[in-house]
Amino acid sequence: MGRLVMKFGGTSVANVDRIRNVARHVEREVKAGNQVAVVVSAMAGTTNQLVEWCKQAAPMHDAREYDAVVATGEQITAGLLAIVLQEIGIPARSWSGWQIPIETDGVHSAARMTNINGAEILKRMEQGQVAVIAGFQGIGPDKRITTLGRGGSDTSAVAVAAALKASCDIYTDVDGVYTADPRIVTGARKLDKISYEEMLEQASLGAKVLHLRSVELAMVYNVPLQVRSSFEAPDSPNQNKPDGTGPGTIVCQEEKSMEQHVVSGIAYSRDEAKISLRKVKDKPGVSAGVFGPLAEADISVDMIVQNVSADGAVADITFTLPRKDLRKAIDVLEKLKDQIGFQDITHSADVAKVSVVGIGMRSHAGVASKMFKSLADKGINIQAITTSEIKVSVLIDEAYTELAVRALHTAYGLDKA
Ligand code: ADP
Ligand code: ASP
Ligand code: MG
């Protein structure tokens, strides 16, 4: 018994039959005596369709109107789930972000939540009503609908759980967090537990099973977080294990035993592009001249590599950025060509970032060299490298992404026995 937020992603609510299946998971938790709030995503494919319609209407559209359009997907599923729950005798009511309200800042299409007033929802939950909340959306200071960025319903769910002092179960189309994307690596293993820190790295490096900010929030507010499957039968005996380990993966504070594995997972991201500025003058202020204007244009740069020529007079600067920002970044830099002083600019969108993550790396040497050797053995060229305390990332040709992920998974001994 307790207070619980259950979040269901797009594939879990892809049609009315699946919404009925979701309702049975909710019913199970209500019957077990829990006070339940549910956060839902849009039906699979719906948000993509809505985004596409905005693009067709005008390639450079107003972000407020984009939000007004794309937030509708979640409203449909919230209403449908409330109807289906009522139909099976569970009192339920749907909520859009503005009705709660879930307040956000004014950055339309990439808003951050600033406050959630959970009072009304709590009152109703205590009376036995299930709150079905549209994920991904809130209301900005201008009183208009905002959205939180793609994949943001996970973050809605964790924020609601923090506001209600509840635990949070993220139901998705896999039964937990794996050592690598199980759709690419068939030998990937499900983890019983993963630390917030490792999950943060995994999410930031492309493992989309959890939205990055949902993990940040869970870590800051100490929200008990679990990733589990909506496709496991709602009445399966596996749903509530007596030893409390849960059927999925628990994301929690680091435990001593977690350091025993050096690498806990391999992540990849295809959302990468690379720009090289050739023959940049090698003098103080040049990097600031390149990266300052990119930051002002809201483009976040990730890996940076600089090679200085033999005579030290010029340098090549290569960096990576989100693929969607490639055109914008080139426009910004070309306008500044004379001011920065470079000879030419080249770019590629056929690159991917592959990373190995693990808290055990802090105390074990040789992780990076094993990565480089494994990739070399497969003939995969490394174009750039970055490291942090618990991860090593490399940039490679996108065509080799799956090969690299599988090779590394094997090299670090992560394959299923
Ligand atoms: P939802 O629609 O439920 O939010 P997502 O598609 O956003 O689901 O996230 C689930 C997907 O994340 C899985 O289908 C899987 O392919 C992918 N994924 C990537 N890396 C991992 C990983 N390490 N463990 C589990 N799933 C992963
Ligand atoms: N429907 C939104 C998206 O597809 C939010 C989410 O599903 O998390 O990005
Ligand atoms: Mg998701």
C-alpha cells in the first residue's frame, strides 16, 4: 500500500485495446490498496504525425502554436484511459497540464517544470479517484500550453511523483533497463538495479528508455523509480515480487555491489552531426569566437577536437552537435567566416556516438584502451573521443553503430551467459 504514479508510454497506449490492458494494470494497483495517479503519453506515432503537420503548415513555425498542436496527443489518451477505467468500475478523471496546474518556464517546445500544485489531485486520490494526467505538457508564464521536449512524459511522471511524494513506475515496451538496447543486442541482459548516476549517463548518451530530466529529478527528489513492462500480463504473479526487487529495473542510489562491474552498459546515439573548421588561426580567443555564437544560437556542442599544424600557425577544429542543429550551426559560422578567420568548413551527418558507461570505471584502469582495441579489431575508425569519470564515448561512422555496440557488449563481458 502506498502512493504510486504509473506512467505508460506510446506503444503501451497505441490503441484502445492496449489502453484496456493499461487499465488492468491500474486496477491491480488500486485493488492492492494504493492511491494511484497515472501519466500517459500520446498513442505511438501520434506526436510524430503532429510534428509533421506543423512542419507542413510552415517549416519555421511559431513555437507556441507547435505546443498547442503537439500537446493534443496526450489529451486523447488521458481522456480515453479515464473512460476505460470508469467502464471497469474505477473512479477516474483526466487532467491536462493547465488544469492541475503543472507550471513551466516559457521555453516553448523545450519547457522545464517550475511548480506542480498537487493539492486537488491529492484530495481526490485520498477519496479513491485515479488521476489520469496528460504527460509532456504544462502551462507557461504566458498562460499558454507548453511541452517538455520529445520523450518528456517520463519527466512529467517523475515530477508528479515528487510533488505527491509517491513512487514512480515507468511502464514501457521492454521489461527494464538492459546492458544495451535489447532491440540491437539480442544478448543484452536486464539489470535488476542501476544507479541514478549510471542511468543519467545512459540517458544523456542516447538510451531513450528514460528521458534524461526524469532521471535528474528522481535523483534530486529521491523518487523511488522503476522501469517495467506494460506487456507482461497485468495479473502475472511476477508483478509484485515478495522480496521487493520488483519485476523491472530499480533506479536507485549507488550501492557498494554496483561497483563490482566495471561497465554496466553500452549506449549509442544517432542524433549526431560533425562540423570541421579547417585552417583556423591558432591564437587566443578563437575558440570563444566559434563556440560563443553557437551557444547564443542555443546549439549545444558536445565533443571538441583541435589539431594544430606542424608550424603551430593554424589549427583544425572539429566538434559534434545535435543533428537537427546542423544547418543552423553552419549558417551561424559561415556568417562569421571573416571574423573567426578559417579557410573552409566541412560537415557530416553520417556519424554516431557510442559510449561505455559504468561507475566501476572510477577505480579500474584500461576501460578506454579495451574500447579502442575492440573497435580497431572490427576495422572501425574513431573520429573523436570524450571521457568523464564514468563513461568513454567515441564518434564513429554511423553505418558501424550496431557492429560497434555489439562488439563492445561482448568485449566487456556483458553478453547473456
Ligand atoms: P515509451 O514510448 O514507453 O516512452 P521509448 O521508446 O521512449 O518508450 O523507450 C523504450 C525503448 O528504449 C525500448 O523499446 C528500447 O528499444 C530502447 N532502449 C534503448 N536503450 C535501452 C536500454 N539500455 N535498456 C532498455 N531499453 C533501451
Ligand atoms: N508523446 C511525446 C513524444 O513522443 C512525449 C512522450 O511520449 O514521452 O515525444
Ligand atoms: Mg519514452
